Amino acid sequence: MKKHLLLVLSVLCCAIFTNAQSTFDKAEKAFSEGLYKQAITEYEPFLKSKKTQEKYAAQLKTILAYNYLYKYDKALETIYSFPLPKDNIVKAEYYLLQAQLLNRTLYTYQSPDLVESKDNPTKWTAGQKEREIKNIYQKLWDMRKEFILIQAKAASPYLTLNHYSNINDDLTPTLYDYLLEEWHAQNILPYEQLLEESYKLEGSSRNAVRELYKIKRIMLFENKDNKTEMAKCLDYISGYGNTCQIAEVKPYLFKAEYPLAKANALLKSAQILVENNEEFLAYERLNVCLNTPKNYFTQSCKYEQENITRPLFYTTQNLPQDIAPNKEYPLPYKVANIHTINGYIYKLDAQNLYKNGYYIDNKLRETLKQTNPVKTFSFKPAYTKKYQKLDSKTNLPALEEGFYYIIFTDASVKKDYFDENLFSAIINASDLALIQTSYNTTNNLYQLENKGSYAQFYALNAKTGEPVEKAKITT
């Protein structure tokens, strides 16, 4: 009889265990499929489970489920209802969610007469929440040495309350590295001390990122007067150069061992050189960067190099809609990587232009294509260096009175310049100036009861100021 009873109890326990396990799996499945209301219900029996891992998973995912349902106050109230875990790693996950939920609800509407609450975090004032966030990040800072052992991606569900995470293996390999900017934002320590602590802390997956912190610390010494020398110091770090003359930098100077830091130093050096109009020297460093093993910064080096080699042309002063007739007009411009610029000027019919709302649409553009330009011209920028961004100027040809459409093109691009051009504009060659005056009439100056509004227009010669007779306004 006893054997039968033991067998029945054994089967019953197994059935209960299996049923519990299948229910937890159902909760996990509902959560993964975005069925958050169902997941909250399914997780509820496990919120006080004796199985530690199961309990904490149920609690954390219940909080996330409320967040994904936009029930931020409920998520905040729920997380503060759970006792904090004893394990520091799991406790950090709770802290991270607390801080993010507090921040997310920080600027929600609060009644002006709200009194500080001790117990309910949803009733806390903005000041209380800010103090609690600061306090949480201080606690996390005190636990920082444990965080260098945790891969950031492993903690990613709790690092962001969005459905996605921006964890990057190169820049934030550990939980410590992910939290660094948060600690900086909360002024846990001055930034230079945070950086120094960050490159001193060891960790098997942090060797490359520690070199990045050294570079960031060095860059804090950059100023407007030492940019050229700072580029040389960065070249030294990357192995491209061999000198660094900035005294403050020398105690921190090092030769990078890892491609990540080498590429970062080359990129920063190139960016400084571009600021100093040394595009060719920048281009050379970016070439070296692109030859390092692929990492986070090599893509940025590619974009920077594309910017250096990209054709560029624009006027550095706005081309006015009205210019004086029969007189060349000076046009300052900036240009790069274009050797010859062609200009085409088409005459426009004033009536058609007015009807078109002073706009060149596809129909008018097709009409212009069937005509020949009234004037063409070209000019060649006088570069002194390769990839140089040159400031120069040219003159628009003198034009008789009338409206014109002007197009600037890269002479090397063999495409329809109406569709592919550098710059285009409508201009009016005219010596007319229009002056408008307006006034209101009233029966009562105190109450300003308007009888009517009036406007008068005067046409003058823009050069002499003399009235122009028989001028007409077309609307």
C-alpha cells in the first residue's frame, strides 16, 4: 500500500512540476510574441516563486510588459513593489529599470499642489525622481568592478525600454562601458576622472575599448590653438607619425595596439586636418584607416573620405532675384573637386513666369529644353591643393532687361543639366525699384474703427531714384 501511495505522490508531483513549467513556457512564448497582456497574466503565479531565476525573470518581464503597453506608472509602481535581489548583478538590472522608468515619467503632468510622497513612486515629484535617479547611478557606480565581467548584450533587455538596443560590441563590450555616459550625465565624477578610471579597469573583453578611453582623455586637451599639434599626437598613437609636442598629452601618450583605437586616432586626426583645410593630408590618413581590420570606425573613415572627394559647389552669398541690367554681377562661391563649371542662361517670358507662380515646373522646363541659351560661360577654379575646398568668385555675364533662368553644371558630367546640375536660380535683370506705402482710414482714432485699407505703389529707377512713368503692375 505504501509503495502505491509513494508512486501516486511521485506522479502527482511530476504532473504539478510539468504543468508549472509549461505555464512558465507559455508566459515566455506570449512575451516573445508581443502578447504582453497575456504574458502579465501568465507570469503572475511565478512572481513569488521559490525558484530564484524563475522569479526574477517573471518580475523583470512583467515590468517590461507594462512598459511596452505604455503603462509606465504601473511599471514603476510594480518594480518598486518587489524586494531588491541580493545578487548584485540581478540587482543592477532592477536598478537600471527603476532609473529608466523614473526618467520616462519625469516630465509627465503633475498637479502644481502635488505633495512629496514617501511610498508611491508614481506620486513622487520631479525633484524626488531626479534625486532617486542620481542615487541609483551612484549605487551602480559603487558596483562598477563587477560590471566589467558582464557582457552588455547579455543585459541589453534592461538597458533600454525600447524593443531594440543600440549595444555595440566595439564601443560597449561590457555593462560598465555601456553605463559610462550615464555616469557622466549624472556627474558621478568629473569626466576626466571617469575616463582615467575606465582605461585603468581591466577585463578580458575591454583591452581595445580601454585604448579608446585613453584617446578620449587626450582629446580633452584639444583647443583652437593646438589643433595641428593634436593631429600629430593622434598620428603618433595610430602609428602614422612619430612626434607629439603637446606637454599635457605626453603623460597619457601611447602606441595603440588594437585596430579599433588605431582607426579612431586616424579618423580624429583626419577630421582635424579637414577643419584646417588640409583635405589631402586627411585623405591619406583615411586611406590607412580603411586598411585596418574592419571595425566600428572604418565605416566612418569611408564616409569622411567620400565627403572629401565629393563634388561641391554653392554660392557663398545669396544670389539676389534682381540684378542691374547690362552689367556683370560678382558671384562669390565655394567649390571642391570640380575642374570646370559651365553656366547656361535662358530667357524667360515674364507672363508665363507669373502665371507659373515664379517657379520652373516640369512643363516650363521641357519648354526651355527646346530653346537655346541666350548666353553660356565657364570658369575654372584655381586650386592649389588636391581636394581643396576653395573660396573664389566669378562674374555673371551682363544681361539685358528681363527674366532669366541660370544653371550651373559640372562640365565633366554628361547628363541633362536641367535635371542634374549644381545650382540653378531665376533672376530678373531690371533697373526698376518698387516702393509700397499703405494706410488705414478710420472714424475713431481711439477705437481704430477701420473704414478701409489702402496701398500705393511707386515705380522708381533703382539707380537714380527718379520716378518711372507709365509703369504697370501685373497681378
